[in-house]
Amino acid sequence: MKKNRLFIGILLIGFGLYYLISKWQIPSLQIFTFWTTPLLITGIALLVQAFKGKESHYVFPGIVVLGFGIHFYAINHIKNWPNHWSVLTLIISIGMLFQSQKGKGDLLPGILLFIMSLFFLFNEKLTTMLSSLQSQVAYFQQYWPILIAVLGLYFLFSKK
């Protein structure tokens, strides 16, 4: 219990304020009454526990929960925020990268997921930008899933 004091304290304060603001309906604080606020509070509590409490295993879940909270809030409140599944995998990859830096994790899976997430997020924009190379791009778009699957099989079954 003593080890998780930061997490529990921030969580209780955050949820208490969340419900208080929701009940009192203060107009200037209504921005904090959306369903994403508990996600933000939980993510912040996990990250404080990770960095202040020196418990690196809370870094990944903290970044993922906070990132999902920010993403779901931004979808409804920021005009041009991308509502695409690759934003979620991008958040997960950022969590993996931070976890590998804070802990003893491997950096390669986080980097690969980050690159693939960016590719999927900007795939349509890249296609229009590269329209002058239309035949090459069309060929690549048709067969790149096979390339990714073969790479996955290699990593899955290689003995190195």
C-alpha cells in the first residue's frame, strides 16, 4: 500500500474533483466533465507513480491510458484531429518507446510499430503526394501486405 501512495492519492483527488465538478456544474470547469476525464486522471496518476515513485513498470500503461484519453477527447473537440485506428497504435508505440528507455525493454518493436502507425495514418496523403509515380505506388500498395506478413513470419520463426 505504501508503495502505491502516489497513484492512489492522485487517483482519489482526481476522481473526487471530477465528481465534484460534475455535481456543481460550474460553467468554466465543464471542460473537465467529459467521459475522457477519468482516463486522463488515471494516466496522470500512473505516470506520476512511474516517475516520482521510480516504478518504471507504470510508464507503458500510463502513457497508453493518458494518450487514449487525450485522443478520445480531441476527436470531439479539435476540428482536424484524426479519427483513425492508427492513432491508437501510435500511442501504444510511444508507450513502448518510453518503456524501453525507462526500463529494460527492447526498442525495435516500438520503433516498428511507430513507423507502421505513421504509415497507416498518412497513407492516403502519401498516395496523393506520390500520384506522379502512380504505377509504382499502385504496385506497392497491392503487394505490401504480403511483404509485412512475410517479415512477421521471419521474426516469428527465426532462431536468432
